Amino acid sequence: MSATRMMILGLVKWMQPVHGYDVRRELLSWRADSWANVAPGSIYHALRTLAEEGLLRQVGTAQVGSRPARTSYEITAAGVEEFDDLLRRHWSDSRPAADPFLSAFAFLPAMPRAEAVAALRARAATLRAGNAAARDELAGGWPRQKPSYVGWMLELTIARAEGEIAWCERVAELIAAGASYQPAEKSADAAWAGWQADVDAGDRDPL
């Protein structure tokens, strides 16, 4: 994934020479596993792959006591060029991240009305709890241990979640009020009509 490549190359450039363990620890301290989809277990593999591609180079391996040996990395000239290219490309890249929720919402007609309303309200509550935790982090001074822009990133995460909370609550109210969302109500499309009876049965439950 290009964002993971960019972040690992950037951290090696910033911290070099640096062990994979320290790259992993720094990324986790940024919470990058939650907002950048950086899987902690993939970091060492990514470092080795970038080295095989000539974007990083191994500059030594050290072992302390019984701990596993740690390999140190530096960035190459080709790695700097790749990092600079990815960095500037991602500043203007506005593609939405893959979101399983959107895949599920695309099949909203398969959900009984009461269940859809409850699911949207539950999602809003989960997002609201996440925002409360993020605000506690801001108030508790965690970002002050990092460069100022780390706090700004957390504020952006909160703002995006606020927008989704408002959307979930608005759509839940529309569905609860009886807004149509069944294609079979306007179409005889057999692909949708096939599950319509089951959905209609679920809709008989009170909201």
C-alpha cells in the first residue's frame, strides 16, 4: 500500500539509522494503525521489501542479550525520490479509504426498517464515543508530546466523525419516518424482489 510505503520511507529518512522496532514503535505512537491502516505486523515485512527494491539499505544488525537481532536501515537516493513522489502525490489524493460500512449500506434494502434504524443509531453512538476519547486525549495533553500537527490530525479525525454522526442520525430519522428505500417498491426487478418477503416480515416489528 503506497501510504504505508510513504510513512516507512519517511520515518527511516527522519530517524536513520533506525531499527525496525523503532519504526514500528513510532508508527504505533502516532496511532497510524487506526487512521492510516498500517498493520503493525506488516512493518518488518515492508522494511525488507523496500530494502529488496533498493529504496532502503541494511547498515547493520545488533543483538542485545537474548532479544532478537535488530537490523538497522538507512534510506537510499532512490528511496528519497520515492518518498518525495509519494508525499506530494498524497497531498492531492482525495480518494476515500475502503470502508466496509459503505459496502453494507449498498445493501440497505436487505435490512428490515427497524434494524436499519437501530444499526445507524448504534453506529452514531460508537462514533460519538470515539470522538469523546479523542477529545480526552487532546485535553489530556497527549498531542503536546508530539509535533503540533499531530494534534491537528486528531482534530481532523474528530471533524470527519462528526459529519458521519450527523448523517447517521439524519438517515435513521428518515427511515424511521417511513422514507422509501426498497427498489422493489418502484420496480419489479426479481433480483431485489427475491428477498422482499423476508424484509417485509421484519418490517412488521415495531420501531
